[in-house]
Amino acid sequence: MTDKVAAAVEALNEKMAGADFSGSAKFVIEGEASIVVDGDGARASDEDTDVTLTADAETFEAMLTGEMNPTSAFMSGKLTIDGDMGQAMALASAFA
């Protein structure tokens, strides 16, 4: 796992602490790695999840730091979502 992915996992664990998210989601960071978020927290993994969100590294980092709203990223085509849209929306609220 690269330092960048390890930092992203740590940041996601901080963001998700106390969040009301009971599903599972996978962030596919193009050219980097996949990170799974579920009730156990965030970890580098490529397992099956309820929803998969795919973005380039720059978009993912902007969402993680709050510079870009996940909904805006989706509407502008920078973020693609495959699977349970309800889970994606629940996850997006944790980023707010």
C-alpha cells in the first residue's frame, strides 16, 4: 500500500467515525488502488460492495479534503457511481 493510499484510508476512517453509514462502498481511485468503507471502517481492498465510486486521484483527494462536494463531482462527470445510489447518498452525507 502506498503512502498516499494509507493516508486516504486514515482520512476516511476519521471522516467516517460516528457517521451513520451501515452499508458498504468501494472507492476506486484510478491508477492507484481501491478502498472499501463499511461498518468495520476503511481499508485498502477490492472486495465486492453495495456501491462502487470511481474517480481519478485528484477528484478523490478534493472530495476527501472538502474542496469538492461528492454530488458536484458526480454531476460534473468526475465521479461515477455503480450500484446502490441510496448507499452513495448516505456516504456523501458523511463527507459533508
